Amino acid sequence: MGKVIAIANQKGGVGKTTTSINLGTSLAHQGKKCLIVDIDPQGNTTSGLGINKGDVEVCIYDVLIEELSISNVVLSTDIDNLDLVPATIELAGAEIELVQTLSREQRLKRALQPIQDDYDYILIDCPPSLGVLTINSLTAAHTVLIPIQCEFYALEGLGQLLNTIRIVQKHLNKKLEIEGVLLTMFDGRTNLSVQVMDEVKKYFQQKVYQTVIPRNVRLSEAPSHGVPILNYDPRSRGAECYLQLAKEVMANGR
Ligand code: ADP
Ligand code: MG
């Protein structure tokens, strides 16, 4: 059975989408069969993988709300071993619509069950909130990977995220574990980045990945070309680091 990893942090712009796309691609590159589920109404993972959202006829919204089978929504990508469940702006209504739905927190978990054996890894790119879509992701996941941007205020709001994880563990998904904490957009020339790194390590200790993702302009350029970093610039630091992260995630096992 595939390992389901939610990539979550309710802060926007911390590198959730960049990590979903590039960790997914790097795992696929190592021969692992991967699925990325885009559950953010912004659909940045969808467009970042070169899929025109205007062409997407059914998306994760139809799975969560209309109970369409997820296999009808899975798209193959240009990358070997990598599939995608896309999201479009239609999903923006789901937060509200799900509130009135029976077993609303379990929808994604149930939807994934029939295809879970088809993949080694299923990564869920969460939206920047702790609403019902993120709760669905944490309920469906075996583990949660938390990207933290090495900037001022990075740690603010982390308590809320950890609290939400605890609530999910208590009521919805007892086995949910923290997969790891990933430092992103690290700039070794600034004291601030180093300070954030020290604080995060003090708090999360061995849960922090050895791999640190540097601030790398190639990583920020790749999405506008609709390709992951491994296709855009395989020799960049960004590409190297995400491959390294994939190896750490694989070494983590289950
Ligand atoms: P989130 O999904 O958490 O909102 P994104 O992955 O979309 O965050 O990243 C926010 C912005 O920062 C995007 O424009 C992205 O291209 C850029 N970005 C992400 N990681 C890096 C990095 N390591 N170096 C430079 N830019 C990055
Ligand atoms: Mg995002």
C-alpha cells in the first residue's frame, strides 16, 4: 500500500507546492510510482506540472463533493511514474459545501482507498488554511511533511498547525505521524535563516530533514514553464536538493 504524505502548513508561500511538485518528481525519478493530489483551489501544482486548468473537466472537487471515482480524475503527466489529481478554482466552494456533508472529514481518505495500491507514494498539496480540505488531507495521510520557510515569522502559527494535527490524531486518524520538517528558501548568508534553522532544530530535533532547500531562483522560475526543476534545470542546486530530499524520504520507510 502506498504511503500517503500530506504537505501542510497553513501559511501561504512557504514552499508546499514547490515541494509537492519537486519531491513527487524526484521520487518518480528514482523509480517510485507517485501520485500528487492537488487539493488547493489555487491549483498551482496542477499548472506547475504543465496542465492547463481551463482544459480540466473533472477535478478533486468532483471527487469530494460529487463522489466521482478518483480513477476518473487521475491524469498522467509528462514525467514517467508521476500522475496527478488536478484542482481548479471550482474547489473554492468545497470548504463551504463540505460543511453540510456527512462524514465530511473522511471524504479524501475514502476516495483514495481504491487506488492506494497503485502507488508507492501519494503526496497531497494542501491549501494555506486549516479548514476542512486540510483536515481531509490529514485524515487521509499516514504522515505530514511540514515545510517551513526560513524567514521572519516562520514559526508563528506553527502551534496552531501542531494543535490541529493533535486534534486529528485524537478524533480522526490515530496513526498520523510527522514525516519530517523541511527548511525551505534557506539563505546561508543571512543570520535570520540560520536563526530560524536553529530554532526549528531545537524544537523538532531529529524530525528536521538534513536536506535544506536553498533559496534558488531556478526553483521559482520552473512553474512558469509548467515543468518541475528536474526538467527545467537538472543541474541547479534546487534540483539537487529535492533529489536528496527524496532519498531521505525513501530512507524513512514507513
Ligand atoms: P506554498 O504552496 O506554500 O504557497 P509555493 O511552493 O507556491 O508555496 O512557494 C511560494 C513562492 O516561492 C512561489 O513563487 C515559488 O516559486 C517560490 N519558491 C518556493 N521555494 C523556493 C525556493 N527554494 N527558492 C526560491 N523560490 C522558491
Ligand atoms: Mg501552494
